[in-house]
Amino acid sequence: MVTTVCGYCGVGCRLEHNTAIPTNKTIHPFEKGMVCAKGSSSLASVDLPSRLRSPSILEDGFKPISWDAAIATIAQKIKAAPPHRIGFYLSGQLLTEDYYVANKLGKGFIGTNNVDTNSRMCMSSAVVAYKKVFGVDYVPVRMDDLQTCDLLILAGANTAEAHVVLNSKIKKEKKRGLKTVVIDPRRTATALQADLHLQIFPGTDIDLLNLVAQRLIRDEKFDKTFTQEHTQGFESYRANMDKLDPSVLHKRCGIDTQQFETFIQLLYANENIISAWTMGLNQSVQGVDKNLALINLHLLTGKINRAGNGPFSLTGQPNAMGGREVGGLSSMLAVHLDFDEDAIKKVSAFWHTEKIDPTPGMTAFEMIEAAERGELDLLIISHTDPVYHLPNRHRVEKALKKVPFIVEINAYDDSETKPFAHLRLPAAPWGEKEGTQTNLDRTVTRQEKLRAPSFDAKPDWQIFAMIGERLGFSEAFHYRSAAEVFEEFKTMTKLSQDGHLDIYKLDPSTLQEEPYVWGKDLFSDHRYHTPTGRANFFFVENNGLSEQTAPDYPFILLTGRIRDQWHSGTKTAHVDKLHKHKPLSFVEINTDDAAALGVADGGDVIIKTRRGSLTLKAKVTDTIQQKVLFIPVTERKLNYLTNDLLDPMSKEPDFNHSAATLSKA
Ligand code: SF4
């Protein structure tokens, strides 16, 4: 029996695997036995025939190449390119050790800060918002808090489909008396189980949240002591809130006064309140502002940093949080440090390097823009599929064609990025590598190797270390195991501001038995890591920056996950038992809209945006509002439609708001 952790989502269930008779069950984070279909099918993904088997290089088609020659080629390309024209694109599915070595190589030794991750696409808005409010990137809620929570507000989060085991826990707590409110333009499976569903118009979350804030202030239901003693900027926030016209906000978000009143009374009647969110807030041209609007409510009520309360960003990928800890976003250097003089000095001394550039690097889509201008010479992609998941795919494809050399490190062969790669390296997937990952509530767990890597695959950390050694940095990259890498990372966390990222206290020998939670009780005394020690209020408004509908594009297209499937379906779409809930590809359209257009359920329709078009099967339903469409992310061509507007602070794309039109095929 091996105890490991699921590699699919941010809940981070610990699994017991019997490798002799392939079975598994969860033993964490909740009681034994809870496991979702993705987690229980983990083993099946390791043996898929679509595994990438050996290194290959593009020479009149992909030709086999030895590891040694492949690494030598990459080293030569790195040496030939100016550092600012080199990019790394990492993944929330990498282990912390993989992230650490890639980040050290790029930022510490090659001298490029263009080391970004696909987590940029899902939770960078939450990172920026937490940092603005608390001074550091810190999720102040744990899943256990649900046990003492009275009211859970889920905003733009469909836990019933995307965080299934967490959702089972929510359902269990509902039997105890937990009330749930769902804010979502779709009547999702999560909304169906809620006490109240606020079906707002797409893109109006800030309007609704500001309405709530305004009402709390007007009813004097805010926590005066908390706002006075532990926050900053309240008076200006209050003055701005006072200027908003509630009738305008009501009209924009489409919530009638009775429903709003029910929501307000739930807020007043319940002592302990958690709000949780995912892509519905984050993936927006105002993603940071949407996060701030929600966090403001917790500052206003003082329902934060005490059991059963707080603003809870739910990460989608298994190790998105670990990537943040390491510094795998181009906007941070390492261990939650930015690019200020003091941080660079400390990190340079730790890594024994003088190569760190003081300018933050390019984010994911900024690298695409650089490629478009012919300013990116080398792109190293690890464990992710940017051609599939970046917005405005026609633009992405055109840009990537201009990059002279693209390295794709991947465990599976059937990526959408493959046609753009020049060198492909087989990475070890879940089950064939070991290391650590951090789930959505700061819990560090160990992923165990169930068997040795198949074929010619290697763990990503080892591939990056080989590149480092080949570049001549032998001492800095001579790791013999993932454990050695972790030890170094662990020590480095002491450099974090006031040591708040206290992974250095972790004893790896006990991690198998007991997961480790970093930052326990941080801020329990309400001393925040801002210069004043107070949490910051930021007044935000809905600026209507998303793509506007027009007579020829009258619909708003939303995107999201569906149950039992993972991203493009590279792993899950090939496992038969995961297909029982929904097909992988469809477009949801409202019943009245379908009738007006003569569209039948299951009929072929063409969805068009200003960037591209797709033909899909229509799913006619009342769960979606009129003039709104939904396509799941398992549709691999979805991003030919989406727009590439970015949040100006987090650089996260506005995946959930593209103007579209639909017609019968
Ligand atoms: Fe894995 Fe997430 Fe399912 Fe848990 S809820 S078993 S972590 S996919």
C-alpha cells in the first residue's frame, strides 16, 4: 500500500494505492472513503497509449534523439540567445521540486525572469488581490473551517463539478445546518444544491458585492472596531460606496430586490461566513477588482482570520499553490519575494549567483506578444499545453510560428502544442515521480512514486537540472534526488518576509504520515504584512471593460469545467468510466433563444466570435440565461473563440466574457 496524493485538483486528496491490485481511496482532507471519479482513475492515466516515450527533434518530421544530444541542443540555444529573449512556461501540475529547479535555472542562472506558469490563467488575480490587501500572498481559510462555518458564499465557483470531494464535504455540512449562496450566471449543479442562487448577469459580480457593502454600511452592520483597529482606507471606501446609486447596481446585475433581501438577511443571521471563488471571478479583465470587492466584505464585517470565516480562493490545479510558494510566476522572484533590491541581494547570496535581473519578467500572454514582434528566440514549455489553453488561439498560433525554437516537455504525446515544437522531451507523469505539492489551503503533501518512470521519461526537475549542469552550473544543479531539491527549497523559505512561509519548519520524514500546513495562525492577531500592519481596503467599481455585445454578436460566451474531466482531457478523456456524466464538447443555449433560432437539442450549431468560429452540438437548457452561452474547456478548440483582454494587474485573461453569435449549421 502506498500513500500518495491525487494529481488532479487543488483539493489535494491523499490517496491510498494498492499497486498490486489497482485500487485507491482517499484518506484526506476529510474522512476516509471520499474520492471522486478523477482521483479514483488516476492509475489508468499512467498507462495510456498516448504517453510521450522518448526525446525527439524536428528534422523533416520528429526524429529520435538521445537525452544527451537533446540537452546539449537546449544548452546551445540558451547560450546563443540574449536572456530577455528566452521564456519558460511552467504548470500548476508540476511538483514543487520541478518548479524550484526551473525557477532557479531561469531567474538565477540564465538571467531571464520570463518564467511564468499556466496558473497565470487561473488564479493570478487572487494572488494580486491577497498581496494588495494583506501584503503577502496568503489564503486565510482552511477546508476544516467549513465545520464551523454557518454561511458559505460561492461566487463563480462550481464545486460540484470542479472540486468534487470538497463539494461532498459542503453537502455533508449542509446536513449540519450550513447554508450556501451561489452567485453564478448559470444554474450550475452547485447552484441547484444551494439555499439561494443569485443568477447575476455575466460580469456584474462587483455590482452585486458593492450593493451588499453599501447596505452593510447603511444598516450599520459593519464591524466598527475591526475597521478602526485593523484596516486602512475604510473612510475613503465608505465615502465612495456612498456615492453609488443602488438602483443602477441592481439593474446591472439583474437581481430583484426580494432575492437581494434574502441574501442580506442570510448575512445578518449567520455569525461565521466564508466566501469561496474560482475562475468566475479570477478569469476577468477586472479579476483583481472582483477579488477585492469580495475580500472588502470580510474586512467590513471582521469575518476574517478566525475559525469558520474568511475569503477563500480555491485553486484549480493540484500544485498551483506550490508554484506560488516557489516563485513560479514571472512577477515574483522566489519564496514570495518580489524583485526589490533587498530580495535580489538575499536570493543572489542563497543561490550564489550574480545573474538576477531586477526587472519582472513577461507573463504568459506577454511572451506571446513578444513572439508576435519576433522578440522571443527560445521557449521552454513544461507539463502544459499553451496552444490549447491560451485565449485567442489564431493569434497564439501565428505568434508561436515566429519563435525559432520551442522545447516541449510533456508526459503525453497528443498536445495541441506539438505542431509548434522543435524538440520534445518525455516527462514522468503522476505515479512515476515523487515530490511535494501544496493544495488550496496551504497543505503540503507528498506525491509518491508508484513505479519507476516508463519508457525514456524523466521527472521535470531532473531535466532542468541537466540543462543547468550542461550550461556549466554544475555545483548549483547537482541534485541526486527530489528530496535534495526540496531540502534546498525548504531552507530558502526562511528568506520570505518575516519567515511567514514557514515551510522551513517542515520535517520531510513525517510528511508521509501527516501533511504539513504552512502559515498556521498567521494574522490571527490581525497584524498584517503591510507597512502599517493593517489590511487594506480598495474601493472598486464595475468598469464594463469586457468585450461588448453588438447586434451581430448578441451573446456572451462563458467557459468552465465539467465533472470528471480535466482540462483538455489528455488524461481523463481516454478513461471510459469518466464519460458517464456529460459529453466533452457542446454549447449550452437557453431554451427560448434556441426556439427563436430554430435550434434543436443535439443539433449542429455554429458559434462565432470576432476571432473565430466552431461547430458544436447544441445543448438546449433552462439552466442558462437568455443571451448567454457556455462551452466546457474540454472542447479543445474552444480558445479559437475567446478574447485576449487581460486584467491590467494580474495579466489573467477574460476567458469568461466573449461576445458571440450562434446560428444553425
Ligand atoms: Fe483528486 Fe480533486 Fe477528486 Fe480529490 S477532488 S480525488 S484531489 S480530483
